[in-house]
Amino acid sequence: MDRLEHQWPDVARALDSLGVAQQKQVAVRAAALALEAVGQTAPDGDEQAVTAEVERLDLVAWDIQDNEAAAPDAYAAAFRRARAVNAYVLARFGGRPADAIFEALHALGAPADAGSALGL
């Protein structure tokens, strides 16, 4: 069972009912929504450069998580930024659409009604 199906089975079913091109469109739309939600612009560069940015953002989030003096919402905000950029990487550079959507949904705060959030 993949991560999307496990956490959002309704979204996984809706995605499975679409053709490959439509799945990619949903992934691109989800990544764009995620970037907008966290106030992040689409990063420039090739796959390696953008993946390095995801790794940097993950390190920032983990550092915040380990910092007892960090503001209560700081980790969640940093985690969501990293997930949004990772959704963008997966959607732009050919990852599985389900993986990009999973990351985007976490960047959107893991909405309970994920299908509506994505327009599915």
C-alpha cells in the first residue's frame, strides 16, 4: 500500500481513475497550491539543485524540531515548506504523481477533506 492510499484512500481512488496525463496535471496543480499555501515560490534550477533545496529545507525543519527554544509553530511551518518544495520536485521532474500529491497534502496541513482541497 502506498502512502497516499494509506492516508487519503479517497484521493488515491480518484487519482487511479484518471489517465496518466491527468494524474500529472493534478500533481502539478497540487504542488502549485502547496507552494502558494506556504508562501514559497517555485525554485529555479535543475533537478539536482532543487532537490538540494529540499534537503536544505528538511535540515532547517529538523534543526527547529531539535531546538527547545523554537516557537511552537516554527517546526510545522518549516516542515510544510519542505514538503511543498518536494511536491514541486516530484511533479516537475517525473516522480510518481501520487507521491507529489502526498507531499503537497502535507504542505497544505494534511486536510481531512483532501479531495476537495485538490479539486477532485
